[in-house]
Amino acid sequence: MQTTAVPPKPQKRKSYRRHQSLEDRVFDAVNYTLLVLLMIVTLYPFVNTIAISLNQASDTVRGGIHLWPREFTWNNYIYVFRDAAVLHSTMISALRTILGTVLTVFCSAMVAYTISRPEYVLRKFVTIAFIMTMYFDGGLIPNFLLIRELGMIGTFWVYVIPGLVGVFNLIIIRSAIDGLPESILESARIDGAGEFTNFVYIVLPLCVPVLATVALFTAVYQWNSWFDVFLFNSSYPEWSTLQYELQKILQNSNSSMSAKSAIDAFANADNQLANAVTPVAVRATMTIVASVPIILVYPFLQKYFVKGMMVGGVKG
């Protein structure tokens, strides 16, 4: 009689989970607690600013606003955006940020690629000349005179051209390009590709993380900058930016309304919107208005940020 072999019972998988010791559990508990506290400390000022910007200004003067507005209102945002100049300056800021970021990244990458080529005999001299500008500056008045002689005062290009090539951005991009395999570029040259073709179709796609990092730095600078508007275009309202307009609104609110006068204005039951704000409320509203665009853009570039900084910092 033929017997059928009974298959062996499958053995239970061994658990590869290492049992944590008491010291590891204590370390994890302390670590998570510190991270939670750090998150609270980081988020609380921003949430508190949002609550103040959405709270009635007269009630904000009393204090005690923490995470939620006590008397909800849109008056602070209406006060900031009621002027048509603010809407126009917002478009100028957006155009400046987009155009300035694209041109700055492209031009900085071109210069970085040029000085990274070993066959370029002046690459060391040019690199040193760029680095020297990080330590020595002509000063405010010589810069103003230079911009005036170039005929850029009262124009949009004063926001873009002076900062087309940033030395810090140049160093980061060049470090990333130096880390690329030279064999890829040599193969493209053998196939008949020129230097510009190599730059556009090979170098730029391989340096996307670094370029995204530089683009984030540049976009934040372009969006937040207002001092250059004050220096060069303060007499040309058609080229005013959002940050400069918000700065003027804050100065006007500080000079025209103190906390006590705000309370008196509300006590008189004046319905005019100009009397429905205080410097504290305007400051909080301006902070949110200026921060939201960058906060919306950052998540799309976050995945490139750490990798770009690591790649750009491998070689000096």
C-alpha cells in the first residue's frame, strides 16, 4: 500500500522585530516629546497671527487672543485689500517673482556650467572674482549711482537684472555640475552636440534638485523684497510691489492710530472701515498675506530641497 508523504507544516516566520530595551523606550519617549514641543513652539506663533488677523481689532486690543479669533471678522483683510494699488502691486510682485526666479536660475546655471568646464582657462580667475563680491561690496550709494547710469530706475528690470547671477547660487550649482559623470557629456559631444545643447538637454535635467533649491531661495527673496522698491521705484507707483504697499499701510496705521485712539474710535461707533483696524491687526494681516504664497509653493519643492542641498554641498 502506497503511502502519501505528508508535507511538512510551514514554520512560523520568525519575528525580526527587535525588542526594545528600557533605555530605548525612554529615549523614544523623550525624543517624541521634544519633537511635539518643537512643533507646538513653531506652529503657535503662526496660528496666533492668523487668529489676530481674523479677530475684531477693538477686541484684539484687549489681548487674550491665542488659537482662535474671539470676534471673527474680515475687516482687517478688507482694509488691506480695499486699495486698488494693493491688487496692482500684487500682480507686479507675482510677475517679479516668476520672471526673476526663472531668469536667475537659468543664468546662474549657465555661468556655473561655464566655470565648471576644465577646458575654460579663465575658470579659476572668474570663480575667484565672483567669490570676492561676497566679501566686498561697493556700498549703497555706488550701487544706486550704477543703477541710475544704467537707466534702470523707474523700470521693472531693476528688480531682475542686478541679481541675475547670485554667487551663493553659483557655487551650489557648480558643485552639483562637478559631480556629474564627464562621460555623459563626452558621449554627447561625440554625437555632435554642442555646449549649449549639453547644458539644456543633459545638465539641466540632471540638476533639477539643485535648481529647485535655488529657485526656492530666489522666489522667497523676490517675493519678500521691498527695499529695492523704496530705493529705485518709490516715485513710480506703477512698479510698486505688494511688500512695499503693505509697508506703507503699516506705517500709516502706526502713525494715525494708537491702541488708545483705536478704543476711542470704536467707542464713538464710527462705521468707517478705516477706523476698524489697529496697527496690531494690520501687522498680523500683512504677515499672513505675505506668507501664504510661499507656503503654498514650498510643498511642491520640498522633495527637492534636502537632496539639492546635499548634492550641491558635496564638492566645493
